[in-house]
Amino acid sequence: MTEFRAIRIDKCDHGHHADYVVMRECDLMEGDVDIDVAFSAINYKDGLAVTGKGAVVRRFPMIPGVDLSGQVTRSAHPEFAPGDIVVATACGLGEAHYGGFAQKARLSGDWLVKLPPPLTKAQAMSVGTAGLTAMFCIMALERHGARPADGLAAVTGAAGGVGSFAVALLAKAGWRVAAVTGRAAEADYLRRLGATEIIGRDEFAAPGKPLQKQRFAVGVDTVGGVTLANLLAQTLFDGAVAACGNVGGMELKANLAPFILRGVSLLGIESVRPRIGLRRAAWARIAQDLDPAAIDGMSEIIPFEAALDRARSVVDGKIRGRVVIDMGLNLPAHGGD
């Protein structure tokens, strides 16, 4: 029976504890596709899972890791065969089903997407749930009818994973982008991604008037709370804000004025459910729209041995962009490294 390494969260008398363990294939959960995991990535949700600072894990034991990419080794699913290079994001990974912080995974084929060229397995994890969520935001704004000629696009939490990709994707699509961040030191990084303006987070941090000076045609909000309320209050007539994050709080103490006096639309972005058709379309757009060099510039690759410590640090806001985990399997080069 093949053994593999994993980070596993086990429940104990004092809560739960995350550590490196050796597991066997028979320990994996149910699924019709087996995968040799080449890369994973560290998301904010993964940090909450390993530290226990958020109610993320819904069953124990649990292997965290919202994202993974790798090569199929066994498949009973009609759309996949051994050798296929695949990517999986969200869909309950690391919460209810063993996730990507392991060298092997067994998943439902309904959660998988074949990795579109020219993306490599490592680049797929540089993108991961963060980049996919950002693309969902851009696609939702486009469905709303928003176009770059409408004006300035705002991205809150711009130096984070979702925010970084939102800045890059909006800039690639032709938008002028205002990056809202509390980390002034990241201004050059954000400009390299395509931001044309840097705005301090403090301008959005305190409760403001229901209607404020109109500044933005559209917005991508990764923060929530007061930040989102202020962004809505500063959005132009008939503008739209795609909301996908809640690090600033789940409550939205907003006023109806932006909605009924300016016709502003609030577009909710959900990135956990499979909706495989939407995922395939989003991955195809990412492969087409994002320069590989830009993807690499937003990420750092670390060895699996460093993953647990880095996952703990993400909840303190100490990670910029994306941290990709090399699982150390040295898989064949098909599909890229």
C-alpha cells in the first residue's frame, strides 16, 4: 500500500492540532479519481483551518488545502484518464473532504478541470481559488454590462491573493484600476500588476455617509464590512460592485441610497460550489488573459516542509500574493512544472 505525506488536523482535548503525518492510500476519502498532487497553495481559509481561528473544518480528521493540481493516476470518471493534468479548487476541499496539503488525493471527477495550456501545474496553484474568484468577479461585472470605458475600477484588499489577481485581470481587460490597500510598501508591486492609482485603506475604514463622492464605475471587494459599504457609496450611477470576501466582517451596515438613488448593483460572488461549466470558462479565460510572467510575479514557491508554518502566518496578514507549495513528488513534465 503506497504511503504519502500529509498535513492532518486532528481533534484533541484542547481543540485541534495540525501536524505532518504519514498516511496510506486506504486512508483517503471516497472519490472516482485518484491524483498525485504536485502543487497546492496557501489560502486564508487554510490558515484559519490549521490555527483553529475560524470554524472552517467540518469533520475530523481533516487534510487542509483548498487548492491542488496534479496528475490523474486512476479514474472511474468518464471525462478523465490516467495522465491527465487537472486542477481542483474549493468544492469543500479542506473543509468536508481531504484537501491539497497531501501528496495524494481522491476526489470526485465532478470537481475537476483539465488544466488548459499554457498554464503549468505550479502556475495553476499561483492562480488557485484566489485567481479563480477574481475571474468570477470580472465575469460577473461583464455580465452586468460593465466596460472599461465606464471609468475607474476599484479593488479592495488589493495586495492579497484575490485582490492581486483582480488588479491584474482588470488591467489586462483594459480597465484603469485603483488599488485599495493598507500596505503602502506594496505600491510598486501593485503598479507592476497594472494599478494606475494606489488608495490607502484608511479612506474606507470608518463608517461614512450613505452617498459619497462618485469615484468608481465598478469595484471588486475582497474585504466586506465597512469597506464594502463605503465602496458602494462611492460607486457611479448604474455601476456595480462584485463582493467576494469578508475579512472585514460579515455584517454590511449599508444604506439603500446607492441602490435606489444611483442604481448601483451588488453582485455576490460564490466560489465553492462546483458549477463546472463556469469553472472551465474561467480557467480558459485565465489561461488566455494572464501573462505567465505576471502569474509568477504574484507567487512564491515553498517546499512542503515549510507549508505548515506559512499557513499559520497567513491569518496575521503576513503573506503577499500567493504562496505555492511544492509537494516534492517530482512528477513527469507533462503539463509543466
